[in-house]
Amino acid sequence: MGLLSKKPDQPEEPASPGLVAWQPNPRDRCDKRWCVAQAYVRTLHGPRHLPLLWCAHHFVELETDLFMGGSRVDDHRDKLRAAEAAFANKKEKP
Ligand SMILES: [Zn+2]
């Protein structure tokens, strides 16, 4: 019954999630195993644009391999730098 409640004009899943703009979210975590850092970069893989998320550290570490795979990259590390700068400024003030 629940299957019939789907809107007919809604595809099963986004055909290409990569075509939807991605913004880093505090809930987004690096996809590298064991890594719990917040993701600031998304790469897209394969014909279906499967997304993987990376923290700044692991993106730099894997960057060459990721580009070799022909990934599209959404790089939001500027937001990380801005956050770090804001944090540093806050710390310096008494
Ligand atoms: Zn990581």
C-alpha cells in the first residue's frame, strides 16, 4: 500500500545527485574509514555520479587518485578556512 503513495512524477532516487549543488553540513562526515571529521569536499564518481564526502585532510591525501578517476569536485574548504579564521580571532580576543 505504501508504495502507491509515491508521487508519480518523483523518480525512485535523484538520477544524478551530483547535479544538485552540495553545501557542507555539520552532519556530513568524511567517508574515509574511521574518520569522523566534518566533510568539506564532495567528489562524484562513475556514470551515476555517486557522491563521496571528504574532510580537508583526506581530500588532500587522496586528491590525485580522485582526479584520476574523473571525479567532479565540490570543494568548500574555503568555508573551513573561514571557520578556522573566525575561531582564531575569537581566541585572540580577551
Ligand atoms: Zn577524513
